[in-house]
Amino acid sequence: EILFAPSTVDPIRRVRSTGGEVRDASRLDAARGETSHRWPQFHPDGQRFIYFARTTSELQAANEGIYLARLDGDSQRLLVNTGFGGVFLPPGDLLFTKEGTLLASEVDIERETLTGDPVVVAERVGTSSNFYGAFSASHTGVIAYATEATASELRWIDRSGTSIQTMATGRQVDFQLSPDGRFVAVADVDPETDRPDIFIVDLTRGTRLRLTSSTATDASPVWSPDARAIVFRSNRERVHDLYVTETSGTSPERPLHVSPNAKYPTSWSADGRIAFHTSGDATLLDVLVVDANGLRAPTPLLASQFDEVQARFSPDAKW
């Protein structure tokens, strides 16, 4: 029996290793605010399994974590509240992370709960924005893990390749210079949530302005031509949707385009169009264009049988 998650917005599914009918192995609980199940692993008994359940509402954040379920039942029990998946450590422990620390707790499999105090296994263990913990356990009890991402730097480099100046440090996911080159919008990982938020760095003064503060992933900032707004992606509801916020930091962000498939903005044209790529059902990854005012539905720009991504408008918006 194989457990898998077909996408980032589905429950866990099951199928025989020989193929055949695909069936649900878990169910998304709307009352708990669940939007995604992922990272399943069987218990050694072959009937129970764990998985990570994601919630998007901060009011229901206590429901996010590692759950225990059975193939032959409807019970889904929360074992531990955490922001990342876990793994079984033979013969009877659960490995999970909290605030970058790898912990182990004994599992009372019959009562479907953790027992005793957790034991610290390692510090500064890596995690990622897809709610994955970078650790694994063998059947002999040996544990492998990766440490958390180290800090990075934003540097000015001249055309000969010489480093001129370091402008910002942190854990940047991605970034974009403002049209006038005075500012840079950065998706910087928040050490408290381990998720990126959007910041604006003044390259002259060195000051930082925080634009978003969600517990989800806010990334891929793209400036408007007049530098008064930024479009970005966020999975605060389900998949990555497009949001717009003012660069003054005085107005709340608003959704620009919401759809079932994840979207990644890449360019904002001088005539008010935003290019982004997303997955099509039959055409793989495609480039679409949506008006910045969001009043009309997006239109395909490139939608072939191949992947098209990372579109950029020319300064005059003709290309």
C-alpha cells in the first residue's frame, strides 16, 4: 500500500503498489481550518500512518501539526502542534521540530497520543516553506538531518564581477530592485515563523519597512512602474495567489487574482499589466497576463505543450 499527496490542496491518497483504484486515506476537516495534508508515513504496523495537516487561519493555528490516522477507520488524532512534518523513529518514537529544534517523543500507538517529555535530538535543524522538515530516521535508529539555511547577502556587483558593497543580509528567498534603483523589495525569512515576508530596504539609508506579516509564505515581490505598489504571491488561503499591497505600508494587502492553481508573478508592465506563470491542465506551465486593477480575467500569453515561465516585459511594454 502506498500513501501520497497528489497536490498541495488535497488529502492523503492511497493506492496499491501494483496500481489500481486511488482512494482517500484522510479527509480535510473544514471545521479545523485544514487546507492541505502532506508528508505521509506508515507506522511499522502497516495500518496507522502520520501526516502533516496545514491550516491557514491564525485563529485555528492550534490545529496545525502532525496527525495519526488509520487506514481502516475515520479517526484523525493530533499528536503534536507544529509547523512541519514528522517521521517515525523506530521502535516507537516520533521525530518533529519546534523552533528549529529536533525533538523525539514516545508514541502510545494504542491510545494514539504522545507520552512523556520530548527529548532534544539536535539544534538548528532545517525546514522549508512547504512545511517539510529536513530530517530522516533509519530502521536502526540512525538519524540524518540538514542544518537550517545560513544567512545570505545582497551585494552590488560591477560588470567585471567585482563586489562593491553589501546592501542587506538575512535569509532572502527572492528580491527585486525598484524602478529607480533606490529600494529593493525582499522576501526575507522571518526567524519566528520560518516563513518569508515582504520587506522594503532603503539602499541609501539602510532602513527596512515590513509590508506583510502573515504566518504563510509571502514571496516573489514585483514593483509597479511608479513604485507605489508591489504584487506578490502568498499561500495564506490555499495555493499561491496574487496579492497587491502599497509600498507605503499604510494599507492592507488585497487579493488580485485567486484560482485553483499556484501563481508566480514576474513582471509589471508600464501599461498596467502583470505577467505571472501558473500550471495549465493540459499545457504544463504557462505565462498569463492580468490587469493590475483585477477587473478582467487573466489572458494566456504563452500556453504551449512546453513549460513557459519567468516572463519579463520590456520597458516600453511592446515585448
